[in-house]
Amino acid sequence: MDRIINLDSILNIRDLGGLETTSNLHVKPKKILRSGNLSAATDSDIKYLMDNYKLETIIDLRNEMECLEAPDNTLNGMVKHLNFPILSSKQMGISHEEETDRANSLYYFVNYNVKNNCGKQFMTDLYLQFINSEHSREYYRKVFKTLLQEQEGSYLIHCTVGKDRAGTSILFLLKVLGVKDEDILEDYLLTNIYVEEDIQNKVKLLSSRIDSPILESTYRALFGADRAYIEALAKEIIKKYQTFDRFALEFLDLSKQDQDLLRSIYLE
């Protein structure tokens, strides 16, 4: 089935429905959506999601400052909005000065990584923080406690681009559901297709201020999906927890009964 949702105002949005598990079950359609942020979402696009995907709850994984700078469109409160900041501003390498200067925050962030030629290393370290940070663990757990609350309609899980904080949350969910590893990776990497135009536009915009031959490669390292980040994440999980089952139990705080309930809610 076609999982892509063609909405011009929402970046990188798709339905997880149809993904197959190792036991030949499938993720139910119109239950879990993933995307980039919804600050530019038009009322008509949010209404489309409500009418066609029964959107009920938005799970926003951005930090408080990101939410204040670019609040989600919830169609005047018609969609429930939950904020679970997987990373703090400090973890994301954003200073207080940058937080209060929205117009330049992207420039500061990219320019730092260009000057230090550390885009890919920055992102690899960030993925390790997902596993090693108590702050991150607290909010991943809140995501899953929410997903255990069955509702008639769908949840939409998002961050800014929809590939790191949202991407790892979706990866953990799909692993618990038993989706095939190759399909989980393919879904993660789909981001690169759906953010390509945005990347090109942002690189062009930044090129007027950042004159460097590694601007584009650095930007892609920061805002694209990379198999190496998932491999580093998986390696860290095995290093600390030996198996994903133990990770789900200890890190995500999901009992066997919780995991069975998730499968009953989201698989068919």
C-alpha cells in the first residue's frame, strides 16, 4: 500500500500502515503517522488528516523552545497535543543565544559543524545520547505509555524533520511490533527522498552566508537520514542491554504484557 501522504505543508509525512512483521502480520493503516513539524501545516491539511486518517493526537518530540518558536497547528485545539522533548536544547548543542535568535539559529548550528567539519560525528554522538541520556529515556517511556492508550483514531509522532527523535521512536515501536529489520531501515531512509527539496532550498539559502565546499555534505549529514546513525544506535543498545528485548523491558519500561498490548492495538 502507498504509505506516503501528499501534503505540501507538512514535511516528510507518511503512514506506517502496511509494514509487515516477521509473523506475517501488518501494521494497521491510519493508526501511526510520522512527520516533520506541523508549524506550517495549513488548516485544510490538518482537517484532511482528521477526516481521512482520524488524527486524534499529536506527539511532539521537540524541546520547549522549538515548540514556542514554531507551535504546531492543532486546528484550534481540535487535535490533542502532547509534548515529550526527547532532547533538551543543551543536548542538541544549541546555546541560549541561539535559542533567542530564531532567525539565525539554523545558521549558527550549521556553521559550527561546517567550521569543525563534524556534522556526521555530531549526529552519531546524538544517536548515542538517545540511549545513554536519562532525560531521553524518561520521554521515550512517556511516548510508549501514551501509545498503550488505545484510541479510535491515529497518533502522529513528529519532531522537526521527522527522522531522528521521531525516527528512533518509530524504530523502537516497529521493533517491538516485530516488523522486519530491513523494512524498518527502509522506512527510516525514506526520509532522504521526502526532504530532498527542503535540503536543496536550505543549502542554497545558507550558501549566501557560509562559503565552504563542505556546506552541502555537512547539511545533509545533519538533516538527512544515514544508515551509520542507526548502526551506531543498534551497537550501543547491544553493548548496554545485550538484546533488544531487554532494552524494551529496561529502557522503554515495557513489560511483556505491554508489548503484547501494543501488538494487539497496532497489528492486524
